[in-house]
Amino acid sequence: MAAYVIMTHFTEQGARTVKDSPKRGKAAIALGKKMGVKVKEIFWTLGPYDTIMIAEAANDETATAFALSVCARGNVKTLTMRAYRANEVARILRKMS
């Protein structure tokens, strides 16, 4: 499974209802499970992002569909990055010329 880092910003709606954020986190985990995405961890953070999710999915399309589904609920905007494990990046680097 490919790894992804999904960082979020609360929208105005999400900030107004921030007390529901832990409940929405649980809902995101359940949504991920339904869509084939394993949300391994959610962190609420200080700094430029409000939450960071660590997730795994079979492919970029599945991860993208999940991130868009989370955004469609109106509480957060996402920034999703593909994350490579050490063995994956080593395989990529061997392809360099």
C-alpha cells in the first residue's frame, strides 16, 4: 500500500464547529475504511496546518477520491502528498542514470 500525508486547514465552517473535530476525525477514519483507505493516525497540530493524517491506499486515485470526499463535507481543505518509505525511494534512486 502506498503511503500519503494529508494535511488540512479548517474552513470557516470547520472552525465554527471545531469542537466536533474529533468526531469528524472518527468519521474520516470510517469513510477511509469504506473507500479502501487506511487512516493510520490523525494529529491535530499547531502551525500552518490544523490536522495531519497519515494514510495508506492502493493507489493515487483512491487516495485522491478519499481526500476529495473529505473536502466535500465542507469542514477542511486538504493538501495530499505521496510519501515514500526508505525501500521505495531506494528502488526509485536505483533507476537514476
